[in-house]
Amino acid sequence: MRNVNKVVLIMALLSLLTLTEWPQADARVQTNGPLSQASDDQAQVLARLLRENRYVVSVIDGRLSGPGKDFLMQASAHSQFFALGEEHNVKEVPEFTSMLFQALHDAYGYNYLALEQDPLMMSVVSRPPVRGDRAAALDLARKYPNGYTFNTDQEVNMIVSAGRMSAAKTDPIWGLDQMFGAQHALERILPYAPNDDVRDRTRKLIQIAREYDAVRFTPGRHYMAEIDKPEDLWNLMQLYHPAAGSEAEFIIQQLILSARIYGFYKAGTEKRIPGYFENGRVREQNMKSLFMANYRKALGAGDHVPKVLLKFGHWHLYRGMSPGNVPSLGNFVSELATSNGFASFHLAIAIHNPPDGFRPISKRLPLKPLADAADIDRWTIFDLQPLRDYLHAGFIKVDPEFKQLIYGFDGVMLIGGGSAATTELVKTRLQ
């Protein structure tokens, strides 16, 4: 593959990958009734609606507080699922997620955290002796640098916190993405090898994978994306003949599926068909299947209404079709909640910094009205639901990207002062 395509592929994988109270006058104002376009043009109406439906969320003693927290609790009171559409590898997002999980757990009995993470690794961190143990979870990150799809210090801390807090009798952390690394998965199936020949073949695969997975991937050095002979993984099912429903079967199926997903993406970068679309379709379907497998386990463990906080990239949690033109995981859980007599609440997250700062939303011109309505030193939540009638009736006009956000998410939170996640704790230590 040409060098430019390798860079494109890795950059795409990365994307897979003391506050004060707001003045009380900024509490939500209802905007019902007819609108006079003679007195307000569309831009002014949009700005007014955003101001009237914004809340600041504060952090006091490590917990969410203020009007923003109150809004989130009220808005999700009848929800079975809370979906957070994130920007990846941001320091404050997992920190906010941990505090939100605490609030939802305390108020409404949320016990499960679903993540855009490797399903096997999340199963391992969900069970003793790793569950809730920060040192053990960090040791796994160092031993398998590509075991966690997102392996930042804050992400691991969030996983540990949720595992410790949850009262779930089954896995509290659900990994719903394809496998990002291979070494940990191959080592896990090795004890299931039916004979010496299969063991030897598996050890050879482990050695090849270890050459890549011993360190966090770099451009052109990601085994699952660059695997030369995917048939070596495909053949595992015939070699192992795993029992139906066994851990070995699950791991091998996910290895094969993951190789297919990355293969479709690689084909897309090379302008081959099937490519990007099939990558998105198969990946999203796998997320839904993994969600339901975990959901059924929770039901089987006696949790009659499993309540789940999901944290994924924005594309996966829109209601309706994702920007990749496939029915999203977010739409799936929204309909599932409805079928159970509940609702879901979907909150998108973006970063609000000065134009020359870290990932400023103000540079995304379609979403600049949000930036203009919030301070860069606060965490501001906008309720998007009141905007829908105005948008549908033509009283406001927005860019198609903003339009999809308004209909696809119930709210958006701007993190003022957001910064890049750190990796000091999860770095591989030299022996």
C-alpha cells in the first residue's frame, strides 16, 4: 500500500479511537407560540433559542453539579439508555463520563458502561481479579498496548471506576467494537488448542502479532489493519472446532470479523469495492450484536431493565442513519428503549477552545452558532429538542451537518478548555 494510504488509514483508526455556576437567569425559557419573522431573522432566532436552552454543568468535589447536571437528570429520568457521542482521546470526556455514570447509577440504577472498545479486553477488565482494580487494568494496558482500543490514562481510570461502582452481577463494561489488537486474543485461545499442531500454529501467529502489538501501533505498524495473510485467522475456526457458545468460538469469530472490517477499510483507502460502506455496515452490525449479547447476559443475571451508558464516536450514536449511511447503534438502542416502554437520551460532546487551541468547535463553521452561544471557560450543555419544531417549520435555517445533529441528538455539550488525553500511566515499561 502506498505510504499516503497508510497514513490515511492510521489517521482514520485514531478517530475510531474549578468551574463556577451559571447565573440562574440562564435557566431554560420556554419558547412556545408563533414567531414573527418580521422582527427576528433566522440567525437571531437560532441564537436566542440556544441562549434560552443552555445550561452550565459544574464539578464540585469530583461530582457533577449545577443547572447542567439538573437538566441531564431530568431529561434522562425515563431513559433506559444514555448515549454519549464523544470526540476521541480527549482528557475531559472520560472524566465527565465517570461522573455522569456515578450520577445515573445513584439516581436511576445504571450499572453498565458500553464502549467503543475491544470486546475481549472489556470482558477481562469486567471480571475478578481485574474488575475495579486500577493497578491490574493499567498492567493490562502495558502488557498489551493494543488491547485497549483507546488506551489513555483517563479511559482506563473511567473503566476501573465504573467497574468498581457497578452493582451488576455480570460484566459491567461492554466492549462493542472490533478487536484492535490480536496478541491478547490469540494468547487467550491457546489453552483451547485441541492438539500440538494447532498449538504450534497458534504460537507462530502470536509471535507474528507480538512483533506489532508489543508497542502501541504507529503508521504502517498495526497488525490487525495490515495483516498480510488474513486467512491465517480465518482458518482458526477449522483448526479449533470450538464448542458452540464457548469463549474460544467467540474470540475466533471476533478475530475473523475484525480482519474483515479492517480489510474493507483498507480497500476503501485504495478506492476498491467493497470498501468504506461495507466497513461501516459490518462494523455497526457487530456493535448491535455485541450489545444484545451483553444485554441478554444482564437479563439472564436477573436485571429485568438493564440501564446502560454508552460512549462512542458521534457517528455511532445518531438516531436514524449515521453520516456513513448505515442504521446506527444509537438508533438501535433508541428503538429498543421505546419497545421496552422507556426512552433514550443522546448527548453529543465537542471541544470549545480559542481558534488556535485544541480542536476548537468554532472552526467547524456549520456548528459555529453553538460556539458563539457559550463561554470557552465553562462546560455548557444545549438542549436541542426545542429547536426541532422551529427548524422543521422553517423559522430557522442551519447547515446540513447542524441539522443532522439537532435531529440525531437531544443535546450537545461544549467542553470549554478541553485538552488532549494523557498516556503516561499506560505506556509500556521497558524491562
